[in-house]
Amino acid sequence: MVKLKRYITGLVLIVCFALVFTAAVSGQTEINSDPRQSLEDISMEEKAVLEELFFLSQEIDEMNRRVEELSKESESIAREISLMETDISKRQEQYDLQLGVLEKVLVSYQKKGMTSYLETLLSSENLTDFIKRLNIIQELSRNTGEMLNSMEEEKNKLISQRETLISNKALLETKKAELENAIIEKQKLKLEQEDYLDSLTEKKEHYRSQLNKLDQAWSEVKALFSNISAEFSRAFGESDLSADDFNLQMEFLTVKGFITEARFNDVIKKDKKLPEMIFDMDPGMIQLEVPEKHLLLSGNIVVENGSILKIEITDGTFYGMKLEKASIDELFRDGHFFIDLSGLIGNITIKSVELKDGYIEFRLNPFF
């Protein structure tokens, strides 16, 4: 009987340990789960709510950038005003000093007049002495004239600088007012977001958690794109592309060429410094997908400076949620994607570029 009790007690303990271990493993799995996975699994209803909250987050981010930008502009203008006020003060002191010297010269001239100068010349002992005295008088007259011209020029500079100072002070006040309005607008957006969260009642904390995950994931995307335009241009410049990849064909008074979507993506895939990016080319539109970040961007291709293809991104989604223009601009604040064809197929001038189904077509001026 005692042995049976001990057996049952041992069995109960084993079961308890098993339950505790299972719960611990389950908890650990939940803790270590990828937050992006939970964002992928949200329902359509959750997505609609989260999209509204994310929209407000984007607006708040934009206002934060605007506040920071206006603060820097205001500080820069304030420093410029301070330097200008110091310079004006020094110029004014120098001007006043010159004015005092000129006043003394003119008073002396007024007292002595031309008679004094004639007496000086006529009292010369010989011709050599006369010429020396004449030169001194001419030099004095010339210096006085130069001083007058110099002072007139300095006065005009002071007037112009004071006008610029007044203009800068007015601009600073405008920037300060814009900054105050931007801060107020940011506070309104934050309050609007909080009010919206509060309206979700018992699901408030759930959506707050989801929003935090989304904001964190978006910050990772922005960090990824911080230098991606330069790396993109470098990748194509250092790639193994050759003239054959551009399929050049002579036509009447022009050269036509194209590069396929597959070859385009191959260059990116081979470069170790670029994240996984997949370009899809359709008539009139190019799409860029970054699968790992659930980012989908779209836009067009334009020609710049005759030999550069520029991919202009105009629209996008993140986890299927629309990106505002300000958010796209933030991604490409260091520049859009550029491909300089001059280094790949020689000194050329691109006349036109067009997106087709699966490739980019362009026309060039003849090489001759």
C-alpha cells in the first residue's frame, strides 16, 4: 500500500513537471516569436484599424521631421543674425573712425584754404622743391577723394547689410511661428491617435502592441534604405554587365536597346551589399519588392543628364498598408535609384526610355 502511494505521488510529480515544462516552452516560443509573423497573421478587420493608426504614425513622423527641420533652420538664421550684428558693429566703428579723420582734414583745409597751398608752393627754394611740394599737395587731395569714395562705399554696404539683417529677423520670426504651428499639429495628431486607441476599448492594448511592432518594423526599413541609393548605383557600376546585355540594334538615325528584367535582377542578386530586392517591369510601371520587409514600391523610369536612368518611386505599401508620400520621400531622402549607362556602354545620349512587359527599352543617339 505504501509502495502504491509512493508510485502515485511520483507519477503526479512527473505530470506536474511535464506541464510546467510545456508551459515554459510555450511561453519561450511566444517571447521569441518574430513580431513580423504576428503582423502577417492579422485579420482584415485588424488591418483596417492598424492601417488608420499607421497612417497617423506616418503623419506624426512627418511632423517630427518638419519640427526638426524648422528648428535647424531657425538656429542657422539666428547664428547668421548674430554674426551679422557683430560685423555691422565693427563696420560702424570703422566708419565712425574714418568720418572723424575726414572731418579733421576738412576742417584743416577750410581754415587754411587754397591760399595756404599757394604760399607753400611759392615759398619753394628751387624747382626741385616746388615739384616735391606740388606732389605732396596732390597726394593729400587724392587721398581725401579716395577716403570719401571709400566711406561712401562702406556706408552703402552698411545700409545693405542692415536691410538683410531686418529681412533675416523677419524670416526667423516666420520660421519660429511655423515651428510652433508644427509642434501644435504634432500634438494634435498624437492626441488623435490616442483617442482612436481609446475608442477601441478592450482591444486598445492589443492594437497598441501591434502598432508598436509595425512602427519598429518601419524603422528597420528606413535604416535599411539610409544608404541604399548609393549602393544601388555602385552595384550596377561594378557589375559584370556588358554592351551585349543591352541588346543594341541600329535603326534609321537612332540606336535601340533594352535590358531584361531577369538580367536587371541578376545584378542585384549577385551584389552582397544589397538586400533582397526584386524588380518587376510592366508597361508604364516598375515595381520593387523587398520580401523580407514586406515592402512593395512602384514608380517609373526617367532620363537625367542624357546618360542616367532614374527610378522614381511614387507609391508603395508596407504590410499591405498604403505609404504616404512623405514616408516614401523619407525612404529616398539620400536619392532615388540611378544607373549611369555612360560607364557601361560608352559615351551616349539617351533620347527616350520606356517600360515594357519584362524589360526596359531605350533609344539612343547614334555613336557617330
